[in-house]
Amino acid sequence: MFQIVLTVGLFLSIPFIPPVGFFPGVLTPAPTAIAFIRWGLPNAWLVPGCSALIGSIILYLFDISDYIPYLAALIGMGAVMGYGLRCRWSTEKVVGFSSLFAIGMSGLILILALAETKGEFFNLIGQEMRNAISATVKQFWGTSPESQELESRLAEAVPLIVQTMPGMLISCALVTSWLNLLISRRYCRMASIELCASEKLTLWKTPEFIVWFAIAGGLMVLLPVSDIRMPGVNLLVVMGTIYFLQGLAIMAFYFERWKLPFFVKGFIYALLFLQQFASMATAALGLFDIWFDFRKLAKRQA
């Protein structure tokens, strides 16, 4: 019962306490994943099933039923993750398939939205973003000439943000899956469950061949062909996220070696997620690990 309440409560924080609620909301899949790890099939279906039903009823009663598909996507992500961990899938397979489920659900929502708005969905999204920018600037900076100039500059970035939405959607799914995987593995260690606690994420690295996707994205952006430039940007966004996660694994490896206090690690992780240049440096660290092997994993495997 506690896991059902926790799942619904985590997700409801997104619509009821924006924007802060987004941060606990991304942990919605974790209780379902843990239920699958603990009880397996078919008993584990009680948590995602009841969570989806109760959450949908609450969202409908508060007239925000548009959030129901997103609730289903996050709960489904947790179910795929928990099943994969119980079956001892690799880290890449767990993150990949759980992210793919969420991306597929989001793609279905997008197709339905495009059909409902007769192809104007992205234009409507852009207009909503401009309205949000205008309201935010007026709330914090008033209607001075300087605030109007700031609003104009921010509005100019809206088309680029809309065009990179596919890449950002995939990246959000990957990061969400990774965070919930961390929580699930920590639970396994605390409960002494060997199903998913044996593989150390601090030693994780991406398959080396995917660097060619990053190279391809860079070439697509640099080549003087406008039709492939934005797909290249989206590909770079996704690859940057993957190498960011590898960079985090490297940082965690050395944090563990240096035995840093919890609050110091928490501060650094928050900085890496929230500070743009720190995030880019972490992604670069993950990318260059292919050639420099910062954790000396080759020697460990030998």
C-alpha cells in the first residue's frame, strides 16, 4: 500500500506544485521497479495497476486528465526496469528498454496531439512557451525597456527549443531511467538483494562503437546542408546525455575512492546537473574516457 501511495504522491507533485514538483515527480517509476524486484510476477502488478487507477481518478477529478498518459508512461518505465533488473539485464538494456517504453508512449501522445491540432501542435507549443516567457519576465522584471529586450531575446530561442524537442525528450527519458536505476540498485544493496546489486554503476561505460553516432551528429551539423542540421543537433543532444551519464559514473568512482562526505557529493552532483558548463564538462569527461580510460578499466578486466 505504501508503494502505491508513494507512486501517486510523487507523480501528483508535478501538476500540483510546479516547477519544484518536477524533481520528485521524475522518481515516480522507482516504487514500481522495487515492487517487481521484491515480488516478481504476477504479484508486482498490484503496485503499478492500483497506482495507475488511483492516480487517473484523482487527475480526472481535478480536471487535469491530460496528465494521465504521462503517469502511465512513468509507471510503465518502472515496470520494464524492475522486470529487467529481476532478469539480470545489463545496465544498457535496462536503461534502453525502459527509456524506449517512455519514449514510445510520448510519441503516441505526440501523434494524437498532431492529429487533434491538425498539425499545429509545435506552433501551439511555441506560442505557449512565448506566453510563459512573457508572463515570467513581467512578474520578475516588470515592463521596463530592459525587460522587454530580455523577453525578445528569450523569445528568439523558442524555435530552436521546439526543433530540439525530440532530442530533449529522449535525453529526459534516459536521465529519468538512470536516476530510478540508481535508486533501485541502492534499495537492492540495503535489502541485500543480489538480483540487481552485483554490477557497480561506478564502473559502467558506454559501448565504444556509439562514438560514431556522436561523430555523425557533429558532421551533420557542420555540413552545409540545412535539412540535416537539426537532426544532427538532436543526435548530439542525445549523445551528449549518454556521455554525461558516463561522466557521472567516472565522478562517482572517484568520490567512492576518496570517501567524500554525503553532503559534499550531493552538492557536486547538484552542480553538475544544474550548471550548464559543469554538465558540458562532465559529458566531455565521459567522451574522452574512450581514449584515456580514466578509471583504468582495461587493467581491471585484464
